[in-house]
Amino acid sequence: MALVDPGSTSDLRARVAHAFEQRLGRPPTVVGRAPGRVNLIGEHTDYNGGLCLPLALPHATYAAAASRDDEVLRISAAAFDTPWEGRVADLAAGKVDGWATYAAGVVWALADEGVTVPGLDVHIDSTVPVGAGLSSSAAVECAVAVAVAALAGRDLTDDLRHVLLAACIRAESEMAGAPTGGMDQAVALFGAPDSALLLDFDAGSQAQVPLHLAGSGLALLVVDTRVSHALTDGSYGDRRAECDRAAALLGVPVLSRATGWEGLADPVLARRARHVLTENRRVRDVVDACTAGDWPAVGVLFAASHLSMRDDFEISCAELDTAVSTAVEAGALGARMTGGGFGGSAVVLVPEERVAAVQRAVDAAFVQAGWGAPAYLLAVPGPAAAVV
């Protein structure tokens, strides 16, 4: 199957600007762009005060925007026929439903943080696959955030990016009701080409980790199983609640500060804690291996991470397990599920010359199992959110 094309920034900017003018009768003032992301390793560690290593995808969301003279917020999207409309002053958790929640949530959070937000028209288009565990929702949030900041006359400094990060996290957790930890929004706002972003959520630090995959003859292939997942359906929240209970029983404010899991009598909580603590170690080891160019070691760590998510955190599924095992059998150095789980995607570290062979093998395995065909994209680390 063909790879999902991220499209060129100039072409997509022109497309979303044209659609804005067609729908709203005037050209946009700004267009914000924000990438999706794939996480190399470090799953369900962000809200536990741990480490993760995501990268910004070339697939991105574009938000064309212009101010209005009134306080009306009107949001439209290429994927939906009917726009959403309300007043900026009336925005609040529970007052917006469905697809518009993420964009409206950012406007609400920025206004609540003291950013002067006028009435707005916004039109959204995207090449980030939805429901694939590639953070399509955070891409919407961050694209809208940089567009709104530009309309408010704010320069996109690092300090402002941190303000936008906090607003986007609030939009997802408070307005949309998805208890995410902030990894997705952080890499969308701070990612860089040819690098992954090492995030330490306890220290509040971040650092670029150069990858140089192409120079090593390697590619990151993302396999979208097309098993739909939703972070608001309860399962994600259940895992977060279990981690919070484990941390409380171990006497630490966040689970990543625990020194072990042996003190937990509940076997389920012990498994959850073991995943988080061993996953943090694997993130450090992957950073070291990437820095040394030891890609076989990265593959081994990918395998250990997937087993931990399958057995200890219990967030994998048959389609993800099959994609991972089949990819390795077809010549990949390693593979693991990525994202929140319960469906979504696997990330595969594979020699460039084996990419097509891995796709064929996974396609055949899915046909044999009676499942629908997966989709594929190449994860080439790209730039952070910006006005384009």
C-alpha cells in the first residue's frame, strides 16, 4: 500500500487558505501549522513524571484564521460540512462537543491565561491520520494556538511557546476531557528536523537528540492498524488512575520517583508501576544507543517496550502485536506500539531497502487474519509549529 503523503507546506497552506476564503468570503490573515508526532519510546510516562522521546512528523494540521469585529468564534474543518459557532466569552468546559472541542478549547484556555483573543474565523485542514495514535488532536490545538498568538500580535518566542503549551494541554484535559500528560503538545511546539525530543516531565526539561537515520540507511515506518482509539473512552483514564493509586501507595508524588514496585500488594498496580519505571530506563538507553549509532540496541529496546505495554500495561491489541512481530520477521531491527494504545499505530525501525518488504508482509498478515488493510507513513522528523 502507498505511503500516506504529508503534502508540501506551500501546497497545503494554499489549500487551507483557499478553503477559508471559499467558506467565509474573505482571505485569512494567518495560517498556523503544527505537526503530528510519533513517539519513539516512553509510553504513558509523561503524566507519571517520566521520560519520553517523541519526534515531530512531516504530516501536519493547518489552521487558517482571521479576526472578527464581534466576539463570535466560528470554526470550520475540511473533514466536516457544518461549522461550529459560539461566542468567545461563553466558552467553558462542557459547552463544546465533538470535533470543534480541541480548537475552541485552545481559544478558551488562551483567553483564560490572559492572551487577548478577538472574535475569530478558523478553518482547519490536516494530513495527520485521525485515531492512529499520532496526536491529531494536539496538532489541531497547536496549529490554532500559533495562529491565535499571531493574530494577537505576539512573537513566537520560546517563552510564548511555553504559554501555548500550557493552553493546549488545558484544552485537551479540561475542555476535551482527555487526561493526557503533555508529550504530544510539547513535541508539536518544540520538535526539530532530524531530531527526537527528550522530555523529562519531572525536571521540566527538554533536549534535542539527533537521529541521523537517513545517514545510517534506516527509516521509521509507522503502521496505522486503523483500529480506532479514543483517549476519552475511559481506558486511558483508567491507566492514569491506576498509576496515581500506585504512586500514593508507594509514597511518591509521581510514579517515576519510585525506586521499585515490589511494595505493591495489588498485582495490577505492580505491573503498571513496573512498566513506567522500566520504560523510563529504556528511554535513557535508547537515547544512549541513538547517540552511539547502535541501532540494533534500539531494536532490542523497542521489543522490550512493546512487551511491557502488552503485558504490564495491557494497552496493546491483536492487530498491533501482529504488526510488530511481522515487521521484525520481515527484516526490521525493531518495532513497538506507539501512542496511548488500545489501537492506533506501531513504529518500525527498518533498513530503507526493507520498507516495502515490511509493508507487504504486514499486509499479508492482516489479510490472513481477516482484518482491514493497514495504512503506512514514513516518520521523518520535521519542524515545530509555526505560522507559515
